[in-house]
Amino acid sequence: MTTILLLSGPNLDRLGERSPEIYGTMTLAEHVDRFTQLAASYAYDVRHRQSNFEGDLIEEIAGARDAAAIVINAGALTHTSWALADALGAFAGVSIEVHLSNPAAREPFRHTSTLAPVVAGSIAGFGGLSYELAVEAVRRLLSNGA
Ligand code: DQA
């Protein structure tokens, strides 16, 4: 079975209670559930990891040799972590950046993504739909390359 590694960075474990006016009321478990169900309908297996620690996420990426794709919401590490970008850049499969909110429409520090140069593309601003669109993107990229 083809595996997608779904990674969630700092503070995403608090979704549901954290700034619901920005991130909505769904919990991370609910987002992961929807993502996993949609992925399963395309016969993809999903492994999800959440961590508040940069090094944990880097190790997950480095150890993801079995995964065909990585979908990552790196939280605020998106805007700061060159180490995460290096790890993703060394991943041989498809990688996609996801955000619930639209960082480009928020504070200036959120306008830079260190991950943007190394991922196939970024999906942002659609709330929970961002995750579902990421599954669709993975499917297209793995099946057609486009
Ligand atoms: C986020 C956007 C980031 O700027 C922020 O730090 C997050 C969540 C999003 O999903 O909209 O933690 O990645």
C-alpha cells in the first residue's frame, strides 16, 4: 500500500481550542480523520505524527523512506526552520505544504515559508478543506505527475 506521511507541527495539537476564529473548531484528530478517510478511498495508507519539537519532525522526514508523499503543516516552523526545509528537500517523494489559514493575508512574519522552495506546492487558507485538497494533489502528483 502507498503511504502518505502527514506531519503536524507545533501547537496544532491545540486545534479546536486555539484561536478558533482563525483555525476553526475542528480538532487535529478530526482533520486527520477526514484526511485519512479520503486517502483510504484512493487506497493510500496514512501515518500521522504531531510534534511540538523541530527535531522530531526532522527525524520523521528522514525516516520516511517508505512514504511516497509527505503532507506537512509545520505551524510556525514554516516561517523559521531552514533545518526542516533541508530535511524535506532531501525527501525523494512528493511533498506538499498545508495551512488552515492563509499566512499571506496575516502578519508579515508569516509571509515567508522556508518550505515553499522545496515542496511541490502549498495549499493554504481553506480551513479543513486544505487537508482534503492536499490528498487530491498527492493523488494527481503520484498518478500523473501533474
Ligand atoms: C498555520 C499557519 C502558521 O502561520 C501558524 O503558525 C500555525 C498554523 C495554519 O495552518 O494556518 O501554527 O500553519
